[in-house]
Amino acid sequence: MSSRQVASRYGPLLALLALAGPAPTAGADDARFKSTLSECTFLGAIQVTIEIDTAQDEPKTARLTLNDNTISFNAFGDRMATEKAVAPFPVALERLRIDDPWKLGRKLYSVRFPKGKDELLGKFALHLVWPLRPGEREGAARLVLLDQNNRVSQTLDLERDLSDDGRRNAREAKPNGPPVATYRAEWANKVVTVTASGNNPTPGWKNVLTVLPIDVYPPEFRFTQTPPGGLVPQLVTPFSVSTSAAAPTPIDHVFVIDANGRHRVAVEQVADPHAIPAEAKAALEGAGEIELLSLEPAHPQEKPADDFHGWKVLGRKVVGDETVRKELVAAFEKGVAEYTGGPAKCFNPRHGIRVKHGGKTVDFVICFECYQVRAYVGGAKEMWFLVSRSPAELFNKILKDGGVPLPKD
């Protein structure tokens, strides 16, 4: 189609767009879509953001931000961007009655810039595809740049910007499914670890905690729950899932998004993850006997009869012999002292320790596979630190010698 034909076909629509007034400021129903930061520019911008009023079935206006900062790289290949302030500007939208060739129900809009901004387009035309994915009005959008011959010159996909909290709470804070989980966050060794725990109404639920793929700091997380299919027993089942994200500098909070909204979670600063917390260390070294446990690493679908902080106990061995007890403590402390890395993104504990000292019970839930230990003082206060895999061999030997079964995997 020639440029003259394009003008003839869409001329009346463009005339209507020219009459459209400026877009209002961001409202309670605006959704923000943002592209990833890239040195490959789109309309001269390293990042593009568009805000759309999702309350309208066919919105007439939007707000567009073209981040025209520049990206450079240092000698180590780290990407750096200038920080010049950029402001959004209003654009007019007009639905184009063009059928979706893939029959996905997507809608195509013409995007018209206001006077003073139209030189940014030059001889190009801009279209908006929204919603991009069927059934996800707020999931993603796409911008399509067309040359003067109406051929697609460039496309840019934009994902929902979930860092935009103020205008999202009213929409997303809707009860949906089981109660919100309990969230806990810890920062240590330039890593923030978030844990979601709670109870599912039945076994078989899929609980997933992920880091959102958006360019924000502190990082943000999403917790989702998927119910089981078919018939399941009506048995309340505890769950606990964790994930980690890089956090080069200390942070005091993160956000977790779930079916009930967006939640600010305070971050506990772990002073030294490569050391056993003093209270737990004193109990470990001062206890007259140690109970060593073998745990099933797979999180149970229902609460086991003999559980250790939510994990099924396969067997227990009381270590009363002073020589063996000292050997076990020394190996454990050596494993903590020698490990200098970070945690793995899992928690599949196969070992546990319980000691009683000073009128308190101190428990250690240990995942050598993931280099993590969760310590509980008095059944409530929870602490976290790291350990190498080296003590596992001695722990297994003590359990085997005591006739305690080990997990199969």
C-alpha cells in the first residue's frame, strides 16, 4: 500500500485524532508497560514506557515516555546509562478495524503524537498492539513502527511494569484464592532471600515464588498458587518456598506480589552469613547431648506425623557420646567457617540437629545441597547462615551407625 493510499484510508481517523485533547495525568486504572533497557534504540530511546487506561475497553488516550538517555560500557563490560530526567507526554489512540491474522483477539491502535512531538516520528507511523497475549489485558503490549510505505520497520515488546505500585493496589488487592502467605526476607552477602510460608487448604497445591524480570531495585517478587486438579483430601497442608536475587547493596525492604495485592516486606540484615549466630553456637557447644535427624528433602504434601519444622523425619539419633558429639560439632563449625560462597536457589534439607541448653531448645534445619541452615531458638526466633557440604559425610555415618535410614536421593 502506497503512502497516498495510507493517507486516503486513515485520513479521517487521523483527523479525529488531531482533535483529541491531551491525555490526563495517570489515573487509578492506568497500567504501565515498559520495554527492557537496551542499547538498540526505538525512536531514539533506550527504553520506552506507555501508560494505558485499562478500565476502557478501547482507550482513546495514553501517556508515552521515550527514555533518550545513552548507554555506554566500562572496561569490564558493565552497562551504564546516563540519568537525564525524562517526562511522559500524551498520545491519542484510535482503534484500527483490522482483523488479527492469527485470530488471537488482539487489537491494533494508531498512535498519534501531539504537536511539538510529531517530529520524533518523522515519516514513520506508530501502531500499538494491545493486549498482546490473549486473556491478559494487563500482561503485555507491542509497539510497531511502520515506514512511509506502510511496511513494518521495527517492533518493540513491552511487559507490564509491576514496580508501579500506587495505581495498582486498588485493582490487584482483590481476594482471590487461599489466604496470603507469610513473607520473610533476609539480606546477606549481596543476596536477598525471600521465603513464603503458610498453609494450603488441601494437598497438591503448587506454590511458586519467583523474581520478577523487571529492571527495578530492590528486586521484586511474585508468589503464585495453583490448586490441584481432581479430587483431593480436605487436609490443611503447610508449605514453605524460597528464592534469592542479587542485591549488591543492603536494602531495607522488598515487594512481593500475590493474588491479594502488592506487599512491602521488611528485610532483615544478616550480619555475617558465614558464622553461626552466637545464641545458636552457644547452645550447640554447651549441650550435654545432641539429637541428629534424618529428613526427607521433598516438601510433604501433607503434614507428617513426625515433622521437624515442616519436614518429614525419617529417623532420629541421640548422640550422647562426648567424643562423637565434639567431632560432630567441630565438623559442622568447620563447614560454616570454610564456606565463602552464597546460597543456592533451593532448600532441600536432609539433616537436622536439636539441642537443649539454658532452658531453650535450638533446632537446625540443614540443607548441605543448597549450603543453607535455618536455626530456630525456642521454636520461634529464626536465623539463617551458610555451610559447606563437607560435614554431610560424618552426619550420614553417625546416622547409619545408629540404624537411622537416609533419604533415597
